[in-house]
Amino acid sequence: MPRNTFKTLHEFVKAARLNLNQTHWDYLIGGSETETTLLRNRQAIEQRALMPKVLNDVSEVNTRSELLGCRMAMPVILAPIGSLQVLDPQGGAGAASAAAEANVMSFASSVCEPDLETIAKASKADKVYQLYVRGDQTWVDDLIHRVIAASYRGLCLTVDTAVLSRRERDIAKRVVPTSQASPGDFRYQAKLAWSDVARIKQEFDLPLIVKGINHPDDAKRAIDLGVEVIYVSNHGGRQLDHGLGSLDLLTDIKAAVLDQAEVIIDGGFYRGTDIVKALALGADAVGLGRLQGWALAAGGPEALTSCLQILHKELVEALALCGLTDISEVHPELVRPATQVSAASALSAFPLLNEGY
């Protein structure tokens, strides 16, 4: 499918499936063990409905927002994804350039190519560097100095990967997961502790995002250490199986955080209405993982930019149809529990895929 013909979000998913081999497709859509957490991510979103109000002048709708003091066209970030280079040759640099075109923030994974300096040079847009710890304190400090020198706006420390999960799609094919093939010593990630968070905050003048928070107590502890952003995530259902869906975690974590830190959430968010639901329940920004990957696989950075533009249109329409003129007007009463209309899956946000369109 030519890159300039994408008109709906499901078309990116369809093109990605056609372009990827089975191993790389499974890398994008798969989760750990029974994939229950992955399914609950979508289930948590689909079991909530919007309650609109009408007869408001919505001829102009503002979606602009801020994160870490950086202005964005909408409250969306490109979540860190390892091995983006298997989806598009430009890897993290391509994602960063697409984010710049769409005026959103991108998070560069420490286990994707190219290196952090090359990704930083790919665009002048605001970027955050995500870190898996693969070495000792000197290794970490040297890398953070490089992050600061490359003008990243923050450091994202992923904390939900003390051990690598069993991703049975890979095991069944006898494929070594890409994350296991990355360099470094995985034992350092298992040793990661709150004392490391405290040390990084004490020694470096760089905003810190802690990614992988699932419990209000952990959110409070991070805030007590001065963490600027709480990132609610279950790794897209790719780490602990039988966890709660991300959106089901958000209300309690937001109650613990209040206004002491900004909150990002990811985990199955693909549509404009998904973003509205997350904001209503307390998120300041929503991370795009699989949707980002599908778009890159469908047609590279140009397709990802197009995907973000379509998502922005969906967000504008959702706000207008809810009777809201500004993203700041989204409020908790906008969301209600609802009966799920179809079985949740990694692809249930795109029902037209099943219709052959």
C-alpha cells in the first residue's frame, strides 16, 4: 500500500502485517505466557464509555498540551520500543523524526538502534532517553552524561524488567527474543533498587521518569525521591502475566500522585477516544507502543507521521463530540463503566480488519 494512501488507523496495521514476517509480527502483538495482561489492557479501555454533553460551540478545539515543560500538539508520546530497526531501517532515528513532524515527544529505547547521539541528531524535537541498566554505577553514570550532552529532556528508567518474561510466541518458534540479544549484563537490571533511583536524582540535574509503576505505594515512594514523572505501564502485557490493565491502575495511582508529578500511561491505547479516557482518569500523556510499531512497519517515518496526524483528527473529533473545546476540559465524570461489546485482543480496536477492508 503506498504510504500516502493511509486514511484510517487500521490500514497501518494491515500494511504492517503484510510487510512483517511472523517473528517480527509476533514481537509487536505478543505478550507473556497466557497474554492475559495484554488482553486486560484493551479490556480496561473497552469497558469504559464516554458521556458527552451537547450544544456547546466546538467549532475550534485545542489539543495542545505540555509534558516536562515541553509543548506538544497533543498529549501523546512515542513510547520506547526496543529493536525498532527490525520494523524500519532508520530505527529510533526514524521514530524521532516522525515525532518532530507531528510535534509530539519521543522516548528513545536504550535497546534500539542507532545510538543515542544519532537519534538525538535526527530531529530537534524534545526527546527522552529510556534506560535499561546493563552495567555498574560507572556504566550508568557515563551513559547519563552522554544523555545530558545530547540534550535529551529527561531520563526514563524502566523498572518492571527485573527478569525477562516468558514470551511463548518466541519460545514456541525457538526464536531468541531480540531483547536477549542486546549487549550488556542483565544481572544489573535485577539488582536495580530504590537506592539507585535516589542516587540518580541526587547526582544528576535531569528530570527522571520511572516507567513500570503499577502500585500506588511505588508511586508515592518515587515522588518522595523527587521523581518528576510517574509512568504507569505493564510493558504492554509483555512482562508480568495476569496483571491488571493499565487503565484499571490509573485512578488509584493518580490519587497517590495528585499534582506532585506528571503521569504518563501506556498499554493498548490506539484511538482518539482511548486518549480521552486516559486523560479523564488522570493521565497527563499517553504512550503509543504497538501503534507506533505498526505505522513504522507499514511505511517508515512518513507513515508514522501520517498515523499521528490521523490520531490527532480522531482526538479532535472525540473532544468535539463530547462537547469540549480544550484538552484541559477533560474531566473524570466524562467516563462511565460500560459493557464490553466484543472480545478484547491486541487488535480489537480495529474491527474492520476482520471485515477484510
